[in-house]
Amino acid sequence: MPHLTALFQQAKEAAKALALIPDTLRNEVLTAVAQAIADSEDELTTANHADLSRMNPTSPLYDRLRLTPQRMAGIADDMRHVATLPSPLGRILCRRTLPNGLLLRKVSVPFGVIGVIYEARPNVTFDVFSLCFKSGNACILKGGKDAEASNRTAVAIIHDILRRYQLPTAAVILLPATHEATARLLQAVGYVDLCIPRGSQRLIRMVRETAKVPVIETGAGVVHAYFDAAGNTAMGSVIIDNAKTRRPSVCNALDTLLVHAARVADLPALCNPLPRHEVRIYADPEAYAALDSNYPSHLLFKADSHTFGTEFMDYAMGIKVVDSIDIALQHIALYGSGHSESIITDDPTAAQRFQTEVDAACVYVNAPTSFTDGAQFGLGAEIGISTQKLGARGPMGLEEITTYKWLIDGNGQTRP
């Protein structure tokens, strides 16, 4: 695909132009795209239905792929919200005058060109564009073949608005949904300043192992909730239900429930809301014994060697009984992915210890992990949830996709 190099070059040129346009124009364009999403609901729905028709409805990715009127309205609202946020560019992060009179300023600037590789999530197309455009970055998108019709329709809508404002359409480029396009994007040294994979552990591992451009890892979430000896059962039931069933296909959904041994008798109550969503439970022996005859038999299974450490992305989760908070912390350290973890407890000492010792981007006390989301954190949309420690961590909004440069003003000083 020789033409891919030309596309990369176009994105690089577009990034130079985007860095110079005023924030008022950025906001006007984003607002216009948000309105275009609403105006193009029928067109988006038709394209999305074409994608859905090729996917098995029982696939965990089916829900991620689906665009409903409510979701499209939410995407447009998120884009409007991004337009209202302060510009992340030109912020003076540090300012000082040296003894020799040199004035130093550390100022936020765009990365340039950001590549994003993602699977069956067409909302990502709009989210990434809104954040990259607002922050002066061009974006190169590589979506999965499952969402190809939805993604191409979304990019066409954006391009129409960019042309209306006489801005380069290469501000957002959608690559072919092929493995070769992925490989070329990951090798695009000199064109792509940053690559962000969003999707399964397999996708993220492949990107990490093969990329020659800088990468921020996002997405993979093996998520735990620990119900402590001092946990409130009524609160725990609501939190577990929301964390597991709100949207089971997303990365912040609950995968494993850890329960203190002193509270095993509370397991039926903690799991009481789950059968209405047909949640399959894979329980260790002690948890299985507590749920046997107290949970629908066709939804209750014995845990095996693959249960813990699995990102289910489905109406399924593991349950393990632990003898102490120490064992819970050890289990999370062994099986967690550094995404989101939660403790349910009325013991402030246990809560503080959990938040101090758990090594994850987002650590909750008495709240579900479903809140790990850029919009919920007030960041507008998000470009991903970073699970690494170098650079951005957690929900990545506008500030997380800017870098900085030093500006130095002098009046003839020389270095001795």
C-alpha cells in the first residue's frame, strides 16, 4: 500500500495547520460536527446496521459496536462538551528567570499526529477526532473491519464539516481495515508522533511488541471489587450490579468479585440482582457452596484455571473468597491489569490501605468501577484509559494528549 505513506504525509501537514488555528474556530467546528451527527442519525444507523448484520449477536463485541439513538445523542453531547472546555494549548506550565537573565517558559503544545488502533467501537471515531482536533493534533484512525461501514460514515460526516470551514480533511484519516495498514501505522516513524491502541489484551500486546513509534497502552481491564469484612451488604449489591451489568463489554466492567471469608454468608444477597441480566458466575469452592441453591443453577459454574485474570467483556464474572485484605491485595497484584479496582467497606483504615497499596490507574472506595470514564471525570470524551505509568495514566482527555516545549528568551547571553 504505497499510498499509505502519502496519507501519513498529509496528516503531518494537516497537523501543522491545526496547531495554528484559533480555539474559537476549533469550538465552532466541533459544535457543527455534533449537529451533523444529530442530522445524520438515519445515515449512521443504516451503516451501523450493516456492520451489526455481519456480527454474531452473542459476541461480547456486539454491544460495543451498536449505535443506538441514545448513544449517538451522547456522542454529540460529549463533542459539544469538549468544545466548551478550555484550550489545552499555550498553557504556561512553568516560568522562571535564571540568574543570567534568561527567561524560561514551559508551554503546552500538540503532539502532532496521533494514531489510534481500535476494534468494534464506532463511537471512538468521533471521540478521538473531537479530542485531537481541540488539542491541535491530526489523527490517523485504524478501526476494525467489524465497524468499517460505521467508521467510514462517521469520517465522511466529519470531512463534510472540515470542508465547509476550509480546513484540511487530513485532520482525520481512516485507514483501510487491514492488518497491513496496522503494521504500516506502527512503523510510521517520522510521521506518527504517538500511537494509542484501544481494545483487547491481544491487540495491545501486539502493538507493544511490534511498534516502532511511541505507544501509550490503554483499554485492557481485568477489574476487581473486594467486599471487605466491614462491607455494607446493601451498598455492595448495588455497586457490584452496576459495575458488572451497566455495560459488560467495556473495559471498566467488573470481572472478579473478592469476598472476605467472614462475609461468605452475604454472597447470595450481594449477587441477588445479577440473575435478571443472566450473569454467569464462576465461583471458587467456598463461594460455590454459598451460592449453590441460592443462585440459578444454569448460571452457576465452578471456577477453573482460566477464571481469574480473564477480562470477560460479557455477562460473566469470577468470585473468590479470601481470608484477609492481604490476600485480596495479593490477588489483585497478581491478576489485575492496572486499570480500575474497588473496595466496599465501612472501615476507613481498610479503605485507606486499599487505595494506598493497589497499583492501578483508578482505585475506588464504595463506588463502582463503571465511573472510570473521561466524560464522568469531567474531561469531555476520552481517547482511552491508560494503564501504564509513564506519561498519561487513567482517562486520557485533552491535557493528556498534549506535550510541551521550552521557550527561552535572552538578550545576548552566552554560556561560559
